[in-house]
Amino acid sequence: MAAARRAGPVVVTGGAGAIGSVLVRELLARGREVRIVDNLSGGRRAHLPPIDPPRLTLIEADLKDPAQYASAFDHAAELWHLAANTDIQKGSRNPRLDLEDGVLASFHVLEAARTHGVRRAVYASSSVVYGYPSVFPTPESYGPLEPQSLYAAAKLAGEALFSAYAHTYGFRVLLFRFANIIGPNMTHGVLFDLFAKLLKDPRRLEVLGDGRQAKSYLRTEDCVAGMLLAAERVDAPVGIFNLGTDDRTSVREIAEKVVAAHGGTARIEYTGGERGWVGDVPQQLLAIDRIRALGWRPRWTSSEAIDRTIAEMVADRRAPS
């Protein structure tokens, strides 16, 4: 990745999403030409700066149909594959969803890159590939990997595809296993869901599980900074990095903060059980020594990231101020 960090256009799938839109702005700030491929099912045009060809282009396309977006790879230098189904529970109800939007989409994107001579690729994976780990903080070397959801299985299969393309076709690949990423432009996740529930009924907040689920929450800006740093400094065939914080925050703490942002009067009701839903991983804390060794540090703790994001959501009028 290092040798091409300033050369050639960058293709970003899912570039209009919460993480992708922050990445796109950072790449543009570094003088890169960016080509976004997004079906806008989760991303939004409003998340992006003004489209300004050739510096910034957007192709609205289904990744499973390469004919719709193959031109994005003409003379491109890198692929950043962030697109995926983001609704884990929806994937459980429709077992083909993650197969198609995760595994098959990743295959078609890699093939488009390969046939156009692109050999540098970044894949947005997730901490859910670890399953329900017995070691905390969980290092990249942890195993066996036992996905608990079809979403997690698709992410792990995507990692396998990217690794195979590295070893078979000479790609240089980076795989990032994210903690829970929060920040501007969110369209899903625990904060988004809790705010939506309170906006619907300000007297009562239903929280899935027993509230003791505890995970790391990383700001989008920190996530993107970590990915870009690794892309600058790592040139191995396959590099695998966790991205998270050193602490974790419980769902109970988050719910209480969201209620406080709404005036502190709502009654919190827990549905019970250690998991919020089938496939949920209730405890997560990633070891981040490997990315730290490159010089990366999260600017905000998990708790600070949550506070900052809640304040932004209030300011955006998603909740009463």
C-alpha cells in the first residue's frame, strides 16, 4: 500500500456511508482522486462533499453487477471496500442477504479490481469475526474464529477472499477488524436506535438485553486515521489490524446517557438476557497493540466517543436540546 499512497485514483465502495464519507473527505484532502461506488441503501448523497469530476465521482450501482461500475477501476490504484449489509438482524431474517451483499459483492469487486490491474486493496471487516472470544483484550491472532451471525460469517468470508487474492494474484491487502464505529452520518447502531425509540416515545426506552453488554466504541475519525496510517506504512501481502479503544462501555451506561440527553425522564426497560438479539456478541474489547506499533492512538476513549456523538446528535436536532 505504501508505494502507491499518492498515485492514481482510489475506488471506495460504500463511500457515502458513515465511515466511507469520512474516508472520502480525508482522501480528497490528501490530493487523491476518489471514485465512489454505492447503491445508497445505507449511504446518503448528503454525507458527501459536492461531486466534482474527475476529482470526486459517484457511481450508484449494485456491486453484484460489475457492468454497472467496472469503469470506476480504469487506471485506478487502490480499492477500499467498505460496502456491506449493516443490519445484522435483517440478515438473520433473510439468510441470503449477507451472502449476496457481503460475500458475492466482495468477490465481484475483487474481480473488477483484478481484471483492471488494481493490486492494492483495503477491506473493512469487523470484530464480530472473533465470535464470542474467551480472551480480552482479543488479539488479531485469536482463534478459532466462530462467527455468531450471518453478517459475521460474511465478514470472515470476505477476509478469506481478500487474503486469497493476495496470495493468488499478488494483491497487497489490509484487513481491519473494527470495534463499534460511531460518529456523524450514522444510519444504524445502538445510539441511532435508542434516539429513534425516544423520539417515538419520550416516556419509555426499551433496551434489548440486560444492559450489561459492554463493547468499545470508536469515533469514525479515529477509525479512518488508523486505516490511512496502516495504508501508508504497511506493504505486506496481508496485514490484519484491530481498530478500537482501550476501554468499553455498557449498554446500560449508553441508555442512561441517551435518556439524560432527552431530559432524564424516560423509563428504561430491559428485555432481558445477555444478548440483545440472536447473533449479538455481548462482550467485546480488542487488543490494539499491532496498530499502536505503527504510531496510531485513538483520540477519544469509548466513553468520550459516546459523549461526543450524543452531543452531535442533539445538536443535529435528532433529540430535544
